[in-house]
Amino acid sequence: MRTSREMRLISRPVERMPSDDDVKMIKVVVPDPAAGQVVVRNLFMSIDPGSLLRMRDLSKVDIPNFEVGAPMWSDAVGEVVESAAAGLSPGDIVWHRYGWRDYVVADASHFHQVDPALYPSLSHHLSFGLTAYVGLHVAKVRQGETFFVSSAAGGVGTMAGQVARLCGASRVIGSTGTPDKARYLRESLGFDVAFDYHDGIRQHLPDDLDVYFDNAGGSHLEAAIDALRPHGRAVLCGGVEEIRSGEPRAPRNILSVIGKRLKLQGFYTFDHPDLFPRFAEEFPRWVRRGEVVIAETIVDGLENGLTAVLNLLRGRYLGKVVLRI
Amino acid sequence: MRTSREMRLISRPVERMPSDDDVKMIKVVVPDPAAGQVVVRNLFMSIDPGSLLRMRDLSKVDIPNFEVGAPMWSDAVGEVVESAAAGLSPGDIVWHRYGWRDYVVADASHFHQVDPALYPSLSHHLSFGLTAYVGLHVAKVRQGETFFVSSAAGGVGTMAGQVARLCGASRVIGSTGTPDKARYLRESLGFDVAFDYHDGIRQHLPDDLDVYFDNAGGSHLEAAIDALRPHGRAVLCGGVEEIRSGEPRAPRNILSVIGKRLKLQGFYTFDHPDLFPRFAEEFPRWVRRGEVVIAETIVDGLENGLTAVLNLLRGRYLGKVVLRI
């Protein structure tokens, strides 16, 4: 009899950071698959700020929440270990959204088979680069533009800077939280400018920025609004400054959005499924050719998942953070 | 020999409200028109918040400023009194951008002849409705949508609410600064909901607002971000709350722009000349048929122009404010 650990949400940390008291690791029996179902053993799952937000309350914004008392979920990659469905066999590698557990049993239609040879590591199937790709399409980055991304050494930022270059950006600028990460961005990922934001932001930005990819909000968004040229665009993807401080971090120069006719646009990756086939075609090729370098941090153990989310928000990691299960 | 009064900017009120010390009324001799020029006597000019902004410093945002020492300017309607140009004759009515003076002499190409029969009053040729029209096109208001406009009893707001209805909005909501104006919006302009914002904003808004037309910024923008549905849009046209208070008024819920994938877009009417011919065809017809009611306040005397701008910003008027010269 197979057993599986799964992480359940016990209470919602709505206006505070979560702690171990908000989650509980439960051991459950893995049932046999019914007709049409498969059993998948998870190998990797994505650690991202979304997990924190889904622990809180997203009901107002039309994005699904974790349910209190139910297992949490997230992007994951696993191996089929038992199948009662046509089309999937033991040994197949699948992408799905049932992270935060060792095993999952569900209808085969919930799993998407991937080609393990596509990327150097199975973890890379965790939609590496997809959010950056979608954001750059929403921002419509064009040939010759100047591009700035905050949290540039994170999972989204490392990709956004490199993909912006491939979209034609002629100058790529990134902010991050340590001098070491800034050096990595310049030396390993080809950023033209990368800096530690603790030293200030504005002096590193030109005054004719075309596009800002916002993962930080707060002082970053304010500095970027000042730096954007008339008709410049910002795509809003994350607000780690506010999440970290627990306080609203409002840009005080919102009138410049009118004066400069800026466009600020929030986006959510899964609103743009039309882009996924193009991404699936382009991105692996970029990785294979070395045009995109994957930066990744692997953390071990389901029991360390929540800590990894918190450390991610504290800026402790480099690149995309993956939990090995 | 003809003389003309003109209002010149003497000093820039950059971080304060302007006073009479910032402007000076000068009497100048009106020269004879050179070949290709006409002499125009101004009849009406537009009073709008833009005059305040042009007294300050717009150099960073690619919108022309008033020059210190030179006459101010704004949209105006006048009558040709002398012509040395083909195509314009004494008695012709023209629209132009040489307000803040009694007479102007310039090349005939700077004046656009209008049909005086088009509107009930010559003042209505001062681009009444144009900013609202452009903003609604930028916002792409569609059939059946819920629409909210702030400063709804102002020159832009009165038009935006009515034109939104003509664009198909099924519910039109406006905020204003007195109960009397709110009643006027409901009873004379057909707003479904209109309220005095001093009583609070949020409780008057639905939680599935489609479009917000922002003339106020600050607490209005914050309330609207909370009220917008996922994928809702805001067009940012003005920030009278901040202009009035002299302090930055930042919306504290900017993270909701991400969560709800909102689009916030600043716009400037004269970036959209492609819409002007359509406006020129549609708008006079709406007025003629009574589908759009024009709300207008006329102030007399060039010497009162600056006071009128300040009173406008204080919310003292109803509808579009026009200076009769």
C-alpha cells in the first residue's frame, strides 16, 4: 500500500506572513487509479510567490485560491507510476498542477506529457520562462528598446532580461538585492546594467526607458514611472516590496502616468493560453542554443516547501526556485 | 491703431498654486497682417486645468509649456476682422490655439474655419466633448458595460458620462463635489448614479466596474481600483485631488492592478488626431438631436481668466468653463 505526504492549508495568513502553523503535512493512502486515471509520483514542484498569495484570499480577483483543509497545489513535474488510462504509461513524464504532495491520482486529462529530452533537467518543464515570455508579449517589447526588470535575479527576472534581448531590446537593465547577484546578471546573463537596489534605483535608470517589467512595486515602480519616456509601458507582474513589508507601497508619482501617457498593465500568465504553443516552440530552442541561460536553485524536501517560499520572498535565492520531492 | 491685451506668464508656480503675481496683462499694438496672415478677434477661450499645468513645467513629458515672458495660449474661438490670406474673410469664425489675448495676428494656416450653425453657441466649438470622446475610445467602452467617471460635473465629466451611454454603457456612475451637482447629473444628464464624494466613494460603486474614467486620482482612483472587475480598465485623464492638495496622492492598492490584471492608461487628447474627423461628424449630431446635453459656465473678461482656472480646480463650476473675451 502506497502512502503519500501532502501539505494542507490549515489557516489563511491574510494580513501577515505565513508560518508553519498555517500548514500541516498529512499522510494519506494513495488509492488505486479508477478507469481513466493515472498515479503520478512528483519529482519537482515550483516555488513561487503565487503560493503565498493563494494561501491568502484571491476570491476577489478571479484567480483560484488554496482551500482551507485541502492540499495546496502548484506546477509540478512527475512520473507516471501506474496507469488505468489510454495514452499514458508508467515512466512517462508529465507536467501538471498537483504540487505540494508526493503522489497524485487523477484523470489522465489533468496531466500533460512532456518530452524529457527537451531540456537539460526535468525541473525545467516547470514553465521556466513562461511568465517572462507572456509579460514581454503583453508589453510588446520592440527592436531597439530599453528594458528594465526588477527582481532581475529571480525566476521571472532572469528570464525576462534574456528574452527581452531576444525580442530585440538593445539595452537590458536589472535590479537585484546583492552586488553578487548584480555581477551574475552582467557577467553570466548579459545584462547591460545590473545593480543592487539598496544603493538606490533612479541613478541607474535612463530617462527614456521604454518598458518596465515590474516584479517589485513600491520604490521600484515609482522610479520606473519617473524613468519611462512618454508613451512608455509597464507590465505589472509582482509586488515583492509590498509583500515583504506588509504595508501598501504606493507610487507617489501617479500623475506622471497621465502627463507621459504611460500604460500600466497587470497580467496573469494563464490568461494568455494563445501564447503557450509559440512559447513551447521557441523557448526550448533558445535554451538548446544557449541563447537563454537557465538560472535555478533546487531546494530538497516537501517539508521545506513553505520555508522555501518565504526565503524566496526574502531574496535569498538566485534564479527559479524548484523543490525536489 | 488697434491694441490688444494679452496675458503673459511672468514666473512658474512649480510647486504651488499660481497667483496674480505669476501673470501680467500687457497692452500691445496689433500689427497689420503680412501676406498670408489674418487678424482674429477672440470671442471665447477654454478654461481648463491644462492652463495650470502649462504654467508649471511639462518639459519632461513632451507636452508644450507656456514660455516665461510670452503670452499664454489655449483653445479659442474668434472672428476674422482683417485678412491678407486667401480662404479667410472678415466675419469668418475660426478655432485656434491663441487664447489669453484679445487679438491675434498669424498665418492663416493656424486657424480652422468652423460652421457657426453647427452648434447653438460659438463657445461650443472649443473642443467641447473631444477629450471625453478620445478617452472613451482609449478605454474601448463596449455595449452593456458599467462606467464610472470622477469630476463628473466638470467639462470632461459631463461629456464622458453622456458619451459613454452613447457608446453602449448600460450603467453610468459619476462623482462630484456637491449634492446639487449630483442631482443635476441624475436629473438632467441621465446618470444612473451620481453622488457627492464627500460622503465617501466606495459604497456608491459596484464591485464589477468595467471602466473608470479618472479625472481625480487619489482616493477616487483607489476606490475605483477596488471596484474594477478582473480585466477592468482605467483611463487616466486628470488628478484634481493631487493638484488641489499639492501633495502626492498615491493609490495604496496597486497590487490589485496585478491581481485583477487591470490596465491603467494615461492619455492626451492631441495624441489622437485620427479620431478628430469622426468626432467632428458624430458629436454635433448628438448635440443637435439632444442626445448630448451641453453643460457650460461662462465667465466674463480676460482679466478673470486665471481666477477662473483656480475656481475650476476648486470645483466651483458646473460643466465646461468658458471665458468670454
